[in-house]
Amino acid sequence: MYYWSFTRRKGIKRLLVGGLHRDESSITEPILRALEGCEPESGSVVLADLGGTSRLSTLDERFYTAREGKELTALIDEVHPQLYVELHTYMPSSYGRLTSASRMDIEGVPPLIELEAGILHASTSPVLRAMFAAEDLCLLLEVPGGAEEVALDLLKSAISCSSKGEYVELIKSKYPEQVAAGMRLFESFYGERFEYP
């Protein structure tokens, strides 16, 4: 497991995590390591790659009894992040399944929305989202091979922004149509239980 942290006294707590599943660390760990030294002006940041070997989806409650799931929930309990970003990777052959309008019927969650360069975004698994406060920001990014630099820029912004709201506004300004579509899906799924995303 890879772990790096930086703390200042005041400000939001950030947790950026990857490597939840088999073979993901080959892409997610180098991205997280490249963020070392990106020290926020306020608050804290924890970077962690779990080096996962599980094939269980985070949508599956059994994931949270596996090693990776236990390590993830322990990290969340330790950090109490208000801004949480979960990195995943996917093969090009999975793009259609992840973004399909039928995903709600098949997997019980809304489709992911492409930001750019094949990077997909959504809220985290409903199982995991329930572990956070309603106002916490919980974002999932699916990063295909070749899109690491774009993902790195998005994560650097998560660290440099001084608040959750500032980060959401930054993403909205950069990807207005995608975020609007994501918000509609999120609100239709969660109603008013959580703030987007």
C-alpha cells in the first residue's frame, strides 16, 4: 500500500485514493505519487493506493469485507475527509457499459459521464456514499490509460482549492455540460439526501 499525507491546522480534509481493484495500481499509483509535494495552502491531503487484487465492485457490499474494502473504510474513518476522490481505471471495451443509459436498470446506478480524454466521472458507490456526511464531496473518476495527465490536473485542483464549493465550481466552469448532466442523474438517483456529487 502506498500512503502520503500533508497536514495544516485549518481547512478541509482531502482523501484521494486508488488501487481498489486488481491491476488498477499500475495507472492509479503513479498518478497519486506524482501529487507528492502538492501541499495545500489550508487543510490536509492524504494520498493512498491500496494495491488491490479484488475483482469485486464497490457497488457490491461484499467488497467492504475484503481486504481492500476494510482498508478503504479504515482510511475514511481515520481521515474523515470532506473532499473524497476515488480513482479507478477501465479497459476501452468497458466504456459502453459504464456510460450506458441502461446502467441504472442493469447495475442499479446512473451511467458515468465523460469529462474529456475518456475520463469518466460520477458519485461514488451508494454503499460508500452512505459512510459520508450529506455535505461531503464524494467523486469517482475512471481513468483510462493515456489520460493520466488530465487526471493529474483534476487532482491537483482538488488539492489547491480551498473548499469543496470552489472545487465544484472549477469543474463546472471547465465542463459545464457534463456537470449539468451529472447533476441531473445524481439528483434523480439520490433526491435531496446528498449534495452533488
